[in-house]
Amino acid sequence: MDERMSSGARSRRPAPLPARVALAARVFLAVAAFVVALLLTTACEAPGRTVTDDRGPVPAPPGPSPYGVVFLGPGDCSSRGPVIREVFCRSEKAAATVLARHLGTPSSGPPCPDATDFVLHVSETGTGARSRLTTGYACMRNLEPPHPGDPGQGGGPLTVVGDCVTASRAGEVTETACADAGGRAPRYRVESAVRRRAQCPDDTDLFVSLRGEKPVGCARRSTGW
């Protein structure tokens, strides 16, 4: 009987591949495994981010600086105390914010906003100066009450409509709180501001010098409010 047709005959093993073919197959499998690993690594990374070695602590990103191009520029905040420093507005050391910043002096430069509580004279000198705005003043407002610059509070660098003043014989006026019953009398309250004295109401008792586009304050006399 033919050996290939016999049920008890052993099956023949396939002939071994040539050495060059086997080597090519192993190289192909190694390259395929590398490509799959590279694709998996790329898929796990978020777009726009870099891969960080997680074997050690990741350094925290540097926080934003509280300082802008201009020292104590508009919107910046300052600390309290004899030495004024610029600080983060959310810091517990923040006491006031800058409403406006101007060159020169308050008497010669633009007027501060009406809500100004106090004025800081600012001067940056030396190699650490960060801007050309080296000498000037900052119009400040407290982050929390009291606000002496508000009308009738008796403080602040400006006299505005709603403030009360007392007048001396020398023609000078001193701002005082309207609610201060123990203040010196007579007192006057600035009821309006106009461009010229002739525009004040007929019942005006005192003309007060103001800053801004309407430099004349029309005040009426009263013993209290």
C-alpha cells in the first residue's frame, strides 16, 4: 500500500524556512511592535501638552507677578503702612487700589477721580525702575470703608459736590464731615459745580474752588444736616 494513503502513516513536518526568510520575519515583527507602542503613547498624550517624567516631583508653574509695566498703575493694589508696596489685590496685605496714575504733581497734573480717598506721591529711581513713569502720583481708594473721599465724609484730597466746608476770614475753606454736629460753624455745603460764578444759583452763599471741567462750587450756608 502507498505510504501516503496509509492511516497509520506519520505526517511529514514542513520543510524549514531558509535562514534569510526567518530573519526578515523577526525584523518585521519587532518593527510592528515598536510602531504599536509609539501609537499608544501618542494617543495617551493630550494635544498641546508635553510629557512629564512622573518618577520625580513636578515643579509648580511660576505664579503671575503682581507688578505691571508701571509701578502702581491703574487697577494695581498697594499695602498699608509707612512703606507702601505693590501687592496682589487678593492678598490680605492689600489695602487700596489705584484709580488713576499721572505724571507730575497733584497741583499741576490732571485731577484725581472724585472717589479718590488719598493720593500717593510715587517716585521710581535706580536700576530697578520698571518704567519711564518714574515721578508722579497715584489716586487711591480704600478697598474697604471708610471712604473719606466720598461726598460729605469730611476727608479726601478733593472737594466735590456734596462736601461740607468751613470758611476762614482769610478766604480759605476746610472740608469737614457733614454729619459732624460738633464741627465749627458756620458750615457750607457744596450743592453744585459750574464753569463760572455767574452760573451759580442766586441763593449761593460761598464760592468754592474745585478741580476739573467745572471749577466753581456753589455752596449754601447751614448749621448742620
